Amino acid sequence: MNFALYCDVAEAARLAGVSDRHIRNAIKAGKIEGAKVGHVWMVLRSSAMSFERQPGMGRPAKAKKKATPRRRPAKR
């Protein structure tokens, strides 16, 4: 294994513009080439640079609530 061609998960995440967790999930899914060396995941640098964030990735945005007019308390 030529370690000059590999980087750790944090560096791969920075190169790809995603989170560390997303890189680990992509490795396990086979979208990015990587290997576990000891207790550290090593990612092929070229694979991390070519990984592109998909527009539909991540949690959907919350729906915005409509503004409702405030009611004044009833006079007694």
C-alpha cells in the first residue's frame, strides 16, 4: 500500500466537502475506495477528490410555519 496515495477520513471529508460520517458511509457502500489500517480508515485521495455531493443528500429542510396574527386578550 502506497500511503502517499491515501489520506485519513478527516482530510477526505475536507476534500469532498462533506462530513466524516458521510465519508465512512460512502466507503462502506463502495462509493469511495478506502481501507481500514489498524483502527484508522484510509481513503484513496483521488477517490475523495472525485466524490461529489448530490443535491438530495442529507436531511430535508423543515417546512416553514405560516405567520398567524396574534390575538389580543379579551377585555373583562
